[in-house]
Amino acid sequence: MSIPASPYELLVQSVTDYAIYMLDLEGRVASWNPGAERIKGYTADEIIGEHFARFYTPEDRAAGVPQRALETAAATGRFTAEAWRQRKDGSRFWAMVVIDPIRRDGELVGFAKITRDMTEQREAQLALLETERRFRLLVQGVVDYAIFMLDPDGIVTNWNSGAERIKGYAASEVVGKHFSTFYTPEDQEAGIPARTIETARRTGHCQAEGWRVRKDGTPFWAGVALDAIRDEDGVLIGFAKITRDLTERREAQLALERSREQLFQAQKMEAVGSLTGGLAHDFNNLLTGISGSLELMRSRLAQGRIGEIERYITVAQNAASRAASLTHRLLAFARRQTLDPRPIDANRLVSDMEDLVRRTVGPEIAVEAALAGGLWPTLCDPNQLENAVLNLCINARDAMPQGGRLTVETANTWFDERSAGERGVRPGQYVAVSVSDTGTGMTPEVVARAFEPLFTTKPSGRGTGLGLSMIYGFAQQSGGEARIYSEVGIGTTVRLYLPRHLGDVAEEKGSTAGPLAHGRGQGRTVLVVDDEASVRALVADVLGELGYHVVEASDGVSGLRVLESRTPIDLLITDVGLPGGLNGRQVADAARRTRPALKILFVTGYAENAAIGHAHLEPGMHVLTKPFAVDRLASRVETILAEA
Ligand code: ADP
Ligand code: MG
């Protein structure tokens, strides 16, 4: 059979991707193109006139598939199939087949056949399906992570076994629900789910840790990651969400923080104990100064030598203010404070402590402060830095039982890559605070272990081995370092490197009130509640002097009686520890019930602070710590009353 060389033939003969050929009515091959030769492996000479059934697998042939294909094409006008076919060499390929009947003048004369080799595509598709299947199995099988998807509106679209385990919902319960279901009511109220999705939409990713709620209502601490999924055109398809239950880790972390805080507190109290020993002696001296002066004043008065009294007043006053400032520092130091880093002037901190240190270490040890001019500010918790310096001073004292020299030094320090490498610190600018002594020194073995918690060479009862380990932890936590330089028989330097803070140190606010002036309190009434008659009288005197009207009460119950009367009261000044079953805080709380705007000033020593509940002081409530200077009281009262 010869086919005229038409443009169609040329076209067909140039196609190599498709086998395009004709069959006669019986199914014998009538034409052949290069595509057919390439795909099936027969040349035109070999195949023309042969029956097309040979392209089928033996199984298909046995089942009569070739014949049915032609019948279907003839009857319906088209036959299509995807199936295995066989090449000349017996190998198989995945064929996409189309058979069309050819009619001339309405009469069937043969068939046009187009076959494509789809083996590669099929394999790729199968591979894809397989990966998808495995991935699905993988995701489904993960029990440690909740892995699920959200549509662009935040509706859950699928759910794995980890999600079921962690959140407690079965897939059937949760698919179709909004993912905010998993958030706490407070977080929902605060709009956190919406913000999370918005962030993931905008930046592609959102990560968070927080409390989430299980189906049974119990909370768990979740580590959450949300990734936006977009198609090739950048259209948002949804979000992949991975959630981990980190409750245990969180609890361990909280426990660690708590124990660290407790450790800090315990260690601080140890230092306070150690300081108090040294101070007690000093206090006796100060008290002697005061009582001695009083005695002398009495005898001078009796002798009528009034002109000399002024001198003794000054002596007594100096001793008293010295004692007050020492107690104050000690109490401030012992007081529990939240650890918060602030810009610090280390020079000021050291010089504020100098007196305390000097009195603690005793007269055999000479204390010297070598403070650098132009010292940079540093960023750390002042309470901890103070604690660190005091501990180093106590260590220095312990190392110099026969006396010696203790030097506290500050310096600006800058490490380039090399010098930082030599000292094992990060390159950069630091404020160095060092405490040096001329004491026993340490052997290299002791230096190597000195920062270890609980390492001590001191007899039990004298050392706990916590000082240096806390100092080390503090330096690390502040982004700095601690180093020991020591030689046996010569002495020791412990140096803290604290990172330079680029910025200013906030000025501490001093007293803003001017000198005592009469008449400032005109027309105001202050209720003073204190069981200590002398304190009450002192406060009443000072305020009366300034023109305030003062009402006094000696315990909580009588104070409250005044507050429940119709007497106008502008300010309540009350001690916290009071006899008679009502403490100052309870008096204040009861008074606020009838006088909600009442201004309150608690006057307290450290021991009672817990009763006020410092952290929860309501607006209009203030605290003044004992001992206080008279003008400080006056200025506080004035400031409080001036507040809106
Ligand atoms: P503690 O003072 O309770 O023993 P520290 O952690 O403060 O605990 O110090 C650990 C050890 O390091 C001390 O027991 C001592 O052996 C040694 N040490 C610390 N500071 C000095 C110092 N200035 N001179 C000599 N040895 C010191
Ligand atoms: Mg110590």
C-alpha cells in the first residue's frame, strides 16, 4: 500500500516522539513513522503487513485485548488506553494509546494509531506518589510533634497522631475547626492567634512558646512554629503548624530559676552573716559614742555649762547617722530584689560600699579604692554586683588573717581578637572590677576549682563554697567573665569583666525638697500610727513644725477608729508591725474601703517588708524605710500630698 507524499505525510514522518501509524481493517500495520520505530524498535520494513497484536503483552493478547480495542474504536469512534506494551526486544513500556477509525465515504477502511511512551512520566509520578505516601505516613506516625495544616483562614485541614496525643482531639473532632481552639481564653481575648497567623502570612514564619490548652482543658507549655505554604505563584495555600509539648522542660527550667534565685538569696544571707560579725563590733563603738555624748550632755547641763552641749550633739548625731547608713546598706543588700540589669556606674557602686567594707574587714586590713577616671557605664544587676564585690572582699579578708592590704579597682578594658583569645573572653570593651589582696594566695589546683559550686578550703561553718561560683555565674549571665590571678604567699586578684554599656547611667533621684520650712503643711491632716512613742512623737513634731495637723494613734485598732470617724485625713503614716492584732497593711486596706483615695505612707524596717507585699503596692501607697532622716520624711510627705 502506497501513501501519497502529502504535507501530512511529511508531518507524520518527522515526528519521533509519537508512534503514528495505520492499521488495515484486520489490524495489520499499513504505515510506520520514525516515532513508531523509535518507541517499538521495529523498522518499517520489518513491521508493515504484520498484525499489531504483537505490540501487546502475551497476557493482553490471550485476553483478546487487541481485537476488542479495534472493535471499540470502530463502534464508538475512539479507543484510548494506558497500559503496558511490548517492544521488539521483548522489553515493556508504559504506553498511552489512541485508536481512531478511518472512514472513507462513511465506510470503515482502517485505523489510525497513536502511541506514546510514558514510562518515565509514570515512574516519576509513581515516585511522587510514593514520596507523598511515605511523607503522609511519616507525618501521621510522628507522636512527639503535633504536625498539622491550616487553611489560609486558620481552619485545621489535617491532623497527625502527635497532634492527637498532645492536644487530645481525634482528627474527626478537630478538622474543620479554627486553630484558636488550642489557645487559652486570655490569649484568644488578646487576639494572639490572629496575630500569629498574620505574622506567618507576612514574614513566612512565626515561632512562639506559650501556654496552650488540651481538649480536657489542661494547659501545656507549647513550642510552636507556623510556616506559610505558598504555591509556585506565591498564592497562600495555608500554614504548616508544628507544636511540641515542652511542659516538662519548662518546669525544669522554672525549677532551675527558682533554685538559682534561692541559692543567690542563701548565699547573700551568708555574706550578710559574715558582714554582721564585723559590724557588731563597730556598732558598739557607735553606740558608745552616742550614749557617751548623752551622758556628758546631762552632766554639762547639770553643771550649767550649756555652751559645750552643741559639741556633744554633733558627735552623737554623726555617730547616729553613720550607724543608720550602715544598717541601711546592710538591709538594702539583704532585701530580696528582682534581678534586673540596669546601666551602672561601677565607681559609684564601689565608693558607696567602701565604708561598709572598711568596717567589715577590721582595722588590720587597709582598704583602698582605685577608681578609674572616665569609667564607662556597664549593664548589670546592681544588687548582684554589690554582692559580688562584698563576697570578694570577704574572701580577701579571710585570706589575710594577719592583716594586709585590700584594693578594689575599676578600669576600662578593651580586648582585640588576640588579647581576648589569650584571656578566653570575647573581644570588645569591658569595665573591669577587681578585688586584690596581699593574702595567702591560692595554689593552681585551688584556682582551677575555686569557681566550682560548693568548693571550699575553709573549715565547715566558715565557708560554703558558693561565693565565687555565684560571682562567676553573675559575670557570665551579664555577658562578661570572671578571672582569678593568684600566687601562693603573694596574694590574689579576682577580676570581673562586665560589658561596656553604650548609653548613660540614670541619675538616682535625690531629695527634691528644700530645707525645712514652716507652714508648708497648712491645713492638712496626717494620721500617724506607731506603737513606738518616741517615733510617733518625732514624726508628730516634725510635721507639726511644718504646719500639718497631726492625729496620733498607738495601735492599729485605735488608728482604724480614727479612720472610720468623720475626721478629714489627707495622709496615713503607719508603722507596719503593730501590736493589737492589726498590722499597718491591714489598717491601710480597711481604711481604703471607706476612703478609697486615702494616701498612705508605710514606715518600716526590713523585717516587715513581706507584710506590705512590696510588689503589690497599690497606687497612692508608699514606703519609707527606717531609719530615716527627718528632712527625708518631710519631703516624702510633701511629695505624696502633692500627687494627684
Ligand atoms: P568560700 O569563701 O565559702 O570558701 P568561695 O567560692 O568564695 O567559697 O571561695 C572558694 C575557695 O576559693 C575558698 O575556699 C578559698 O580556698 C579560695 N579563695 C577564694 N578567694 C580567695 C582569696 N582571695 N585568697 C585565697 N583563696 C581564695
Ligand atoms: Mg567566699
